Amino acid sequence: MAQSNAIDTLLEKLEYSFNNIELLDEALTHRSFSSKNNERLEFLGDGVLNFVIAHELFKAYPDVQEGDLSRLRANLVNKESLAEIANHLNLGDVIKLGSGELKSGGFRRPSILADAVESILGAVYSDSGFEAARELIVRLYAYRLAVPTDLQSLKDPKTQLQELLQSRKYALPAYDVSDITGKAHAQVFHVNCIIEKLKINVKGEGKSRRKAEQVAAQKAIALVEENFGHKQDD
């Protein structure tokens, strides 16, 4: 009875009535629960979601270039945003999980929740076609699409540092792996970010070279801005 009430609440929040309710059941079934699960619907929903969000951003930001549009879309369709939508829909109450996932708290795991949202979108598309799926996506993303986003904040630290240096006609930074520590399955990369002309050499650590470079770049940004600030004061 409780599960049935939770499904009814979900349908109310979705503002959608399924012609084939079995599609919703499939969308809420994790692979740990059954071989007939939501992975195929997730694949379909992911494609529909990316297209719809791309189109909405294309209309909303007529003067924004492709790179920034891509960053905006990535920010809207990432695991964190989808998990927030899942929590609003209380999907953790209705997802079918195997006993192992239940014990480990899978109903709270962002990746599982995000996948379930995409699966529901795929289910709606399969049930009623593109327009019904588009309308649902626009409803679920209404607030996020309405609030302007700071494009600069979406850029990763390496990109921000590169643009900061280019704006002052400085050479791009060099990244050098100084060490790799830890066991093979848990390596930690140690990277130096070097800006010779400004005499900046900062270190970053991460579980991959890319993450370590991003950490180093973030540290370098603060020093570069401080350096530029001092020059302006002079």
C-alpha cells in the first residue's frame, strides 16, 4: 500500500499519466533487482534530455557561443542536477533495488537517482512520444532554466587560468607531473603548474593527472590575480 501511494505521489509530481504503466515500473527497476531493468530506458532518456536542454538553451541564450552552451548543458544534465530532481520527486522511495544495494543505501546514491530520472524520461518518450517527454523535461527544469547562470563559473580552472593569462598576453602555463604515489588501484598524481614569467610554481594532487592539474590551476589563479592586482596598484 505504501509503495502504491508513493507511485501515485510520483505521478502527481510528474503531472503525467502513463498509457502503459509497465514502462514506469521498468524505469524504476535497478539492474541489481532484475535483469529486466532501466538501463535501456536510461540510454533513451539521456539522448532526449540532452537534445531538449540543448534546444532550450539555444533559444534562451541567442548570443552565447557553442563552447559556453555546451558547458551550460553539461551543468544542467550532470549527475548532481539530476539527483536533485530525483530527490524532489522522492525517487528513493520507489526505486526497486537488490538487497545489496538496499543495505548499502543505494536509494540515496546520486548516480542511481540520476539514472532513474533519465529512465523515466525514456519511459515517457516510449509511452507518448517526443512532445510529452519535452514537456516533462521543461517542467522539471523550469526553475533551472529560468535562473541566469554565470558562464565564467562553469569553466574549469585550467580554462579560467588560460583565459586569464591570455587576456594579459602571457604564455600558457606548463603542467609537469612531479610524482605518482600510492598503489596501482589508488594512485595519487602530483602535478606542478608553472608560469615562468610570473615566477609561479604551485602543486596540485588528485586521483588522475587531469584532476591534479585542475587543483594546481585553481591555486595558480589566485596567485595570478594577486600578481595582476599588485601591478595595477603600482
